[in-house]
Amino acid sequence: MAATTSTPDFVAVETLAARIPNGARIALPADYSGCAMTMVRALMRRGVRDLHVVSVPQGGFQVDMLIGAGCVARVEAAAVTLGEYGLAPRFTAAIRSGEIDMWDSTCPALLAGLQAAEKGVPFMALRGILGSDLLRVRPDWKVIDNPLAESGVKDPIVILPAIRPDVALFHALKADAKGNVWVGVQRELMMMAHASKTALVTVEKIEDGDFLRDPELAAGTIPSLYISAIAQARNGAWPIGLDNAYPADAKALADYAAAAATAEGFARWRDAMARDAVHA
Amino acid sequence: MIGAIAALLDGLGHVAVGARSPIPGSAAHLARARSGGALRVSILGSRRHSSFTEGARELFDCAGQGRIDAFFLSGGQIDGQANINLVGVGDVADYPRAQARFPGSFGSAYLYFVVPRVILFHLEHSPRTLVPKVDFVSAPGTSPPEVYRPGGPHALVTSLCVFHFDRARARFRLASTHPGVARDAVRAATGFDYDEPAAVPVTPVPDAGQLALLRTDIARTIADTYPAFAAKTWGIGPAPR
């Protein structure tokens, strides 16, 4: 999964899923911004193991489904929740049983860690956090005295290690033939791509031309140099919505939340999903 | 609750509303209407009601610069020193295992420090949620003097009452009870100790005009981000795009 400098490969969804090895540290976006749900289902089918999921900055349906399917060893997130659909049931059960490891964070700390990786520096400093038990459960976070403070002034400040995922995985509206991907104002996706060693992307459509030459599109486009492969997946964010394309499928999300309340319910949901070719 | 929270926002310039906060979101929009549009409201996760174009991090960068005057936080547990717990119930030594796991700290461990007026809210006012000491400190209510902290807790609004927080004393003080709620009922439902004046006022309720506004324009605005809440509370969907 070395960084690529040539045009990304255009591949099928299953091929894209095969590029995520067991044990990968994988960055996934929050539910409001470009979730590659077709890929999540492909990863469940493949039975990927021991993922270290980095939720940017919080996790939802994707993380819960992957945990339920036994794909996850560790979650690094500021929160995991199904939002209006309640607690994330498989996540909650896995924490209670000790099945997964948890690296609790706070949103700006996670984003700052990714920013450090974007810059290629070892850490980023952030205000706040002092006195929080997060510092007790995150031994990789350190407190230093601000070395630039006026002499004699004590100014403790938290530093956070760079977060450099092996791969960023997300879904976007469109890619061009050169492999540039337009994400609009979903800037977390851009940050994830910059910070990660590489990005794997699904898109609704692939268009001719070059988005970088279009001033309307260029600022919201991730250049292909950060991306190693792209797969087309229509309705690729379903049942979560996609900005500028389609809304969330509230019934399907509520059905999942209800089913996943128990391990048996989750297994039935997963079997039904595997049978349903439309949403493969 | 919406009216009580809106009253705490009067006179401010920029209020941001985070995840899982439909009631504060409604209150912020009510306060915006009361300010004649002078109050800027940014709702995370809402394309149309957010001033941000740089993704999630812009809210935090903005807050770090002092550009956000008020924010809302809740917690599975809140204690009498305004420490909040969004991680879980159980001994922190057992972490990451927990008897009950909450979603997580979101932006609390940072925003509680940098936003001047943080308003805590909780729909369930009970000894289970308002505790003597939280099991896990997601974000502390107060900090030692050497810690950079322009922000912190301002008030706690619950289904029963409004508390104000005294940062110097690190204690809550009962500011008002909602209509029909006795002060003894508040005491019985609160797991932490707090101060109480001789006479406790009643929380003012929105007038008819404000209620009408809540049930129409604001309900549609909120439905954009919290469709299930708006449907349940007001029976209304998002405005057409």
C-alpha cells in the first residue's frame, strides 16, 4: 500500500476490498460525510480481521456493523453512536464483553493527530484536556510545559501523536478519468486522504475530463496523488445518505438499530444483507 | 427547557450546537429569532445552518480562537463540581470495560475549556444522572489557575430546573424551577449538593408568539438535522430543498 504517484487503478468493489489487509489501521468518516457502505459490506463478506478503526472523528453505523461482524480489534474515536437511532449496540456489547480495545479520544484531538500526519510532524499541541481521565487512558498523550511561554510562566499543554492510518476509506459523488475525486465541502475526507498512507474510494460516477482544471470543482477535489484505487458503487453510501445525491434511508437505519440490539438479531440482519444482491 | 436555554443565550454573538443536541439547537434558533437575527447559529452536521466550509475541525479551530461564545454539552453523568462523563459507568481502572458504555467524549474535553459560556443540559433529572462524583471525567468542571481556560460551565438546564454554576466555588446554585416543579422535588431528584436561595423563581416560559415560531419555522429548521426529533415533537418534516 505504498503511496502512489500515477493514476489510481479503477477496479471492482471486491478488488478494492481485497486491498485492505487484516490488521490495517483504517480511517473511516463520520456518518454525515461520505461513508463507503458498499465497501463495508464487502469487507464483512470477505471476513477481514483485526482492523484498527480510526473514526474521523466519531463512528456510527460503519463501525457498529464491522464490530458486529467480528472485523475489528480496536476502535479509536471521540464517540461511537447511531445518533438519532440510539446507542451503537454492537459497539456497546463489545466494550462490555472486552472483545475490542478502545482508544477514547475527543474530536479535536483526533483531528489534530491527523493534521500532524498531514504535515509529517510527530505531534500536535492542543488546548484543553488537562484534568480529563482521557489522559489516564491514553498514555500516548503527553503533557508538556509550553516551551515558548514567557519565562517564569507555567503553561501546561497536551501534545498528541500524529495519526497516520494505513488507508482512508470513503465514498464520494464523483471521480474524473484521471482519478481525482470531488468531495465538495466534506473536508474531513480530504484530511483523511492527506494523513493516510493511501486512500481507497468508491464513487457514484466516473466522469470524463479533469476536475482540477475546473475552477468550480478544483477546490473541493482530492488530487489523484493521494488515491491508489477507485471503484464505482451506485448508491454506495446506502443506507446512509450522500450529500448532493440522496437522503438517508431512515427505515433501513432503524431496522438495523433494532436488529443489532442482540447478537442473534445482528446475525439475521447480516444474512439477509448477504442475500440481497441489490445492496451488495 | 428550550425557553430556559434560549434565555441564557441572549446578547451573545455566535452559538454553536453539536451532536445529539436537538433541544439546544431549537433554543439557539429561538434565541436567534429573539435577537432579530443578530445571533449567529452554527449547527454541526447541517449544511444549511452552518457557517463552516473547512469540515469538522473548523468548529474547534474557531472555538480555540475565541470566536464561539456558547456551546452545549451533556453527559451520562454530571456531578456537583460540573465534571461531565460521556464515556461510561464503572471503575476507570477497568477501562475500556464498563458496566454501561456511553458513546464517548465528542469535543467536550476541549470545548469545555475554550468556549466562555458552556451550557450543560440533561433531559433526565435523576440521582442516576446528577451524581456526587462522576465515574469518568470526560471534561473537568474547573481547573487549577495555571491551566489556560477562558471557558467553562455557565449553567445546567434539566427537565426540572435551571442551575447556575459558580466557577470560583465550584458549586451549582438553583436559579429557577420550571412551572409546577417544587424545590423539594429538585432536591430529591439531585444526587449532588447545591446552593439554594431563600426564594426560587419560576423559569419563564416562551410567550404565544415564540411558541408559534417554535412549532413552525424553528421546527422545520431543526428537522433538517434531527428529523426524528422534529417529527416526534412537532409532527413536522424538513423544509423543501
